[in-house]
Amino acid sequence: MFGCICAGRPVQTNLQSLSPTQHLFNLPSPSTINHLVVFLLPDTHLPPTHVATVHLKLPSSPGFQLLGAISAGKPSAIFRTRHLAQLANSNNMNPGQEQEAILGISIEEVAVAEAQLSTLANQGAAGRDNGSTLRLARKIIENAFNFLSSFAEPAPGGEVVRIKAFQDWWKKFEKKVEMDPAFLEREG
């Protein structure tokens, strides 16, 4: 029915069925998981009236956290779980000794799933309102300013930076993000 991929690991199709609508995958070493890919296997057909909600439970958490959903119209999804891996790491788990996480899939009617997903969207919007977007924007501007200020040239009325310097910064910035997407999230 469903498959799951954790980056750098083999595809998992060995789900455990708890009921016709609830399924689980065991995920070893959850602190090393940055992203999860969940997908419908080729011969699986969800009716248009239903979706499969995707949930994750870490050993250190009391319950499942909703990540999102897949459906016949969207048969796969990638879920960023780095923040969950950091939470597992902060609880002093060693990747070789920690308990498994559980990926849960629940087949729900569209209306039920939409209500759950709207709660998830509202939580995400609330998280953005707390200033995280502003902090990220400031870090990007600070990175650009630090790079470009070394190219400033005196000019009437102030200093100028040639567009070529900005283009060079942009290329380096994109390469840095490709190599280490979390570099802006680190302090310092």
C-alpha cells in the first residue's frame, strides 16, 4: 500500500497494519532522519473521498505529530523532519542506542483530514508569526551586507557596490545553501 524512504536508507514497504485504515512503519535511529518521503505503491488506489494522513511519533514524545497527507491526486510527499531529529538529539540519544520512531499512516475521509490539516497549517502560520521569518531575513541580509561591503567604492553622496558584486554574492550564497541548507539557522 505505502512506501517510506528516509534519506540515505533503503525504501521501506514493510508496514504493519493495525486495522484496514491504520498502518505503521518503524524507523530506527530517528535522530539521523532529516526528511521522510511517503508514497503510495504503484498498485494502491485511494478513493477520491479519502486521503492518507501521515504522522510521526518520536520515542521522546507522548503522541503522534501530524506531518501532512498524501492522496490519489498527490501520491507522494516529502516531509522535513530536521527539527524532530534535533529534538531527539537534544534528549541525549545516541543514534546506535536510541529507540525507534514510528511513522503512522491513517486513511481518513477528506473532510476529517482537511480539519486536521487546517490545524497543522494554522500551527505553521503561528510559528512563522513568532519572528522566525524575520530572523531568517535578517541573517540573509547580514550575509549579503558583510560580503558586499568589501566591494563598496566611494561615490558622490555615499558608497556604491557594482551589480557584479551582488551577482557574485548570489552565486556563492546559492552554492552555500545547496551544500548546507541549515547554515543560516546556526548561531554565529
